[in-house]
Amino acid sequence: MRYFKKRRNDRNGEFGESDPLSGVANLFDIGLVFIVGLIVTLFTAYHLQDLFSEKSEITIVKKSKDQEMEIITKKGKKIKALKLTEEKAHGRGVRLGVAYKLEDGSMVYVPD
């Protein structure tokens, strides 16, 4: 009969350190701290703190694997995403300037 009695470690009847799931909770907490630290490090490394500022203006150009470009702009609290296409524009307009492509591949815009 002595084998059928519940084992208790302390006076309150709690199991304490012999609980096998107590270590899993600690691993979950460590994982959360690691994830938050990783996010903070990435925001600091890429200087993305301005995403949370209401007064900042940010422009990000994103290019996908299939060569589609997307321009993401943030002005104040408004965020716009524009997808660029290969379609030709037509209509009437006014010449604003000239763009030159340099030998190193960079582009220079010269207004009229």
C-alpha cells in the first residue's frame, strides 16, 4: 500500500521541482526574450526606427524574384505602396529635365 500513496515534496502538498513541465515554461520564456532581442537588433542594424516616428519620411524600393519592383513610401502616418509595371505611358506632357546614366551605372537627373 505504501506505493499507492501520493508523493509530496513539501508541506502544502505541491510537487515543486519534480514537475516535468516546469523546464518547458522556462524554455518558452527564453525563446520569447530571444525573439524580441532579434527584432530589436534587426531594427537597429537597418536603421528602421523611423518607421515608428510620426514625423519621418521613408522611401523603400523592393524588388521581387520575378523582377517586379514596388516602391513603399511613408509620410507621417500615411503609407503608400506603388507597383511598377512595364506598360508604356501615353498622352501629352511637359519635359522636366534630362536623365543621364553614368559609367558606374548610377543615374543623374538634370532639371531644365
